[in-house]
Amino acid sequence: MDVRTATTADVEAVTATLALAFRDDPVWGPALIAADGGTEHLLPFWRPYVEGAVAHGTLFLSDGPAGEAATVAVWVPPGTDELTPEQEHQLDVLMADVLSPERFAAYERLLTLFEGARPRERPHMYLSLLATHPDHRGRGIGQQLLAQNLARFDAAGVPAYLESTNPANDHRYERAGFRPIGAFRAVLDDAQVTTMWREPAVQKGS
């Protein structure tokens, strides 16, 4: 599978894949439901995360035959913020307008839980988002993309961290070398979020 680093030209395609992939996620699906049930806000919600990773050079994807982003991995490198203060404010304004006051408070609490769970002791690559376009699911391409990314980080001796928002994916991450290190519950539906850490694999011949 061909994997490449995303550029600004890929922002819209990657954003579309994330919006589709996480629409039914056990955690993000309920958290992002608009008061009127609409989904138009999902693209502007995910776009800043894509733009941030593109700026860092740590968004990787495999192209689909129809020009879509078949599978994508959004990474945050050590020592960097996932979003700028301006992007955070942009999302706060968006979601305060889209969600009911009660759901917006739950959304803010959920973000706080994610932020509080992330380890701070050691530099690491943070897998913010891993998604496969619905038209390309079931072929293992997300796992292939993850494996190629991790091989790159292994060569650099850098550990990796993620939060799994879907228990159905936990075993896939464990096969890739991640181990559970903690958990917390989503605010609205009590869905479990598992935090996972991966030490860099020892390179052969080293």
C-alpha cells in the first residue's frame, strides 16, 4: 500500500473521511450531535485538526481510486500543540452555536478528560485520529497505514500514544504493539475510552 505525507491540497479529502468515519463513533458520535440533528458542522469541526497535522508534516494517508482519502492517520509530534489558540477558539464558537448548552458543557468536559489523560512524562508521537473511509473498510488498510507509521517512529526510537474510543479497535492496536495504560468514561453515554502506549520496537541489528 502506498502511503504519503498529506499536503494542503489534501485537507478537504482528509476532513471528509474523518467526518464520515467518526460520525458513528461511540464517543465522538454522541458528543458532536447538533441540537437540530444536522451534520453540516462536522466538516468545519474536523478541519482544524487536519490543518494542524499537515502543518507539522505528520498527517499520512493512502489515496482511494475516486480521489478520496481511503485511510488517514493524524499524528501530533512531541513538543507541539494539536491546535493553535486561534483554532481552539474557532471550535469553541462553532460548537457553542451547534450544541445545546448542556451538550456544549459535556463536550468541554470531554475535551478536558482527553487532555488530562495524555502522558506528559516522556516525549511521544500522539495518534490523535486514525480513520478509514467507509467505502474502504474491511480491507485492513488502516492497520497497514499504522504499521508503516510505527516503523518510521521505531527507527527514530520514539514511543507512541493514543486513545481508543471504540473498544472494537482495542485488539487491533494491541496487535500493533500498544498496551492499555488507563481508561476514562465519555460524559454523555458513559462509553469507555482506553488510553494506550507503545514503546518503540527494537530494530534488528541494533
